[in-house]
Amino acid sequence: AQKITQTQPGMFVQEKEAVTLDCTYDTSDPSYGLFWYKQPSSGEMIFLIYQGSYDQQNATEGRYSLNFQKARKSANLVISASQLGDSAMYFCAMRERGRDDKIIFGKGTRLHILP
Amino acid sequence: NAGVTQTPKFQVLKTGQSMTLQCAQDMNHEYMSWYRQDPGMGLRLIHYSVGAGITDQGEVPNGYNVSRSTTEDFPLRLLSAAPSQTSVYFCASRFTPSGGLGNEQFFGPGTRLTVL
């Protein structure tokens, strides 16, 4: 069964430090995609970054990078030089080609950036 | 483009009442989905549609109906509201390009529903 696990319900990080948000996934489909979304307190869902299962390099988008370890089925989000505005809920999600293209989400990690 | 729009933003229902949450997108996306978000549960897929006239169930479909008569609209119907359906509901849409998996899913602003 498709499954996304985010083991950190909450994290506190000092401003300007790097932070890693964990995500592991379970799939038997060789073709899949992994996403990270940010949800600030205002409630909207903001797409951050995408990694395909066949991508050779880890995805990067500005201060966001995805540490993709395929053998370990891990897709951790790394935020470099954290800012107060990074305080939010972060969701990992997966999409499988063979499952009607559904996108399934993890339970999320609430990140608090401390000044 | 307005993107994905949802109405209403807030709604309070009494147990047993019915209502329809509206979702529309103007990006000509084939794929549309409904999720509910509950504290500690993340986003759970209720129903989805891969194109007009085609719908299917997600993880938590019970108590909800959907239809997709046009590409633009994907309403979610609660036939007999229950307190367990108190949640924030998100509609989302995206393209479904052949051979690709990476296209972004666009979300509406959400509807906060309370069932008393």
C-alpha cells in the first residue's frame, strides 16, 4: 500500500541554521514522484520542490533541496539558512504512475523558526 | 487566471443537513481532487477525477459524492452532514501529461466546514 511517513510532528530551529525535514515512503511502483508542500498559518498550500524517481540528481529550488536516497526510500527536505518566514507546516507527498496518478500526503511536520 | 477557486470559505451545518462545496479551475486541467485536512492527519484524498465524466474514490470517500460534468468544475456533495466531517476541505487540480509525473498540483484556498 502506498504510504508516506513523516516522523517529526514538530521541530524548533534557530534562525539561519539549516534544517532537515524527514520523509520516507513506501511503494512498489518503479515510477513515482515526490513533492514537498508548505502550509503557512494562513492555510494555503504552496508547492516547494519535486523529485522524480528516475532523476539522477537531487532537486534544488533556491534554499530548498531534496535529499533523495532511493534505496532507503527517503526524500528529506533540506532548508538552508532558515528564516522566520519558514515557520509553517510542511507536507511530503508521493504520486505513483500505476495508481491512477493519485497524490498521497504524509501527516506533516510543523516547523518553528526561533529568532 | 483565477487558478483554483472554492466556495464558500466558511460554512456551519447542523447534523443531517446537506450541502455542496464548489470548486472551479480555469487552467484547463484534466485532473481534479478533493482532500480533507484534519489535525495530525495531513491531507487525505476523498475523491478524484481524471477528466470530465470520470470520477473515482480516494482514501476517505464515505459520506461524500462528486460529479464532473465539465472540465472546469468539480463539486463535492455532503448528503447528510455528520460532526466527523468537520474539517478543512481543499480542492486541487493539475495537468496529466502523458509520460510525466512531475507537474505541480494547484490548490484552492480551502473551505472550513463545521458540523454541529
